Amino acid sequence: MGAKKEVPINKLKKRQSGTVKKINTMNTVTVQKLLAMGIVPGRIIHIIRTYAVYILQIDNTEVAMDKELAQNVILMINSL
């Protein structure tokens, strides 16, 4: 099994997944947007698409976000 690695969503590729480790911003509007999407620590996120926007699957829901928002979400992934 590979080591765990912390990576922002905007650095991941299509079909990768990880567990939300933290939200890396102090901007309350950004934090509120992410919480409204269901992005909270411990939640598993699957990357569906990375261009032109990021499409993420969270449980049975798909959400979209731009690169600026995606860089604020840090996932814990297994590195190879």
C-alpha cells in the first residue's frame, strides 16, 4: 500500500479520488460555498472531470467548481 499524501483537488486527474482532509482558506464565503456542496472533512470525493470545470461526485451527488475553488480543498490520497 502506498503512503498517504495531501493534495488539492486542482492537482488531481480524472478518475482519482480521496478523502477531504481540510479546507485551506479563511475566506468565510468560500468556506460556506464548500460546506453547501457537502465538502467537509472525512467525505470521500471522486473526480469525474477536470476541464473546463471540476466535476466531483460526493456520495450520490455531482457538483461543479472552478479551479480557484478547487485549490482550497485538500484531499488525502494514496500515492503510488
